[in-house]
Amino acid sequence: MQFISNLLNTHELCVFRVVLKKEIRRQRVLRDGKEETVITEDVHVIQDDETTPELDAAMQNVVDQFVGRSHSGESSV
């Protein structure tokens, strides 16, 4: 809590909203006498339009980790 108190005393507080939703579905199907597992994945990212450049980079890193890809400098949000 001391860190947050110091942060609030020395920096301006900005609040932004990010919603991350990931759905993973597994379905086992029988095809030609063989059982197969089909996995589908849906990822939805919603974030506020007005952020700071510093926060954009931090949020992009969190989004990349959430969707399971490495950060390679490209923006996908």
C-alpha cells in the first residue's frame, strides 16, 4: 500500500478501461472411425480510445500475454 500512496503523491492518476475475454472450446468428434479433438478459441479485447503512449505500450504487452503471443513490436489492438 505504501507504493500506491507514494505513486499517488508523486504522479497524476489516470484510469483507463480494458476488457479481455478469451473463450476456449473443446469438442470431441468421431470422423471416419477416429476420435478427434477440435479446439476453437475466441479472443475479444475492448479498451478505451484515449490513453497515453506509455500506457498503450504497457496495455499492449498485457494483451499480448493474454492472447498468448510474444511481443514483437507490432500492434494488434
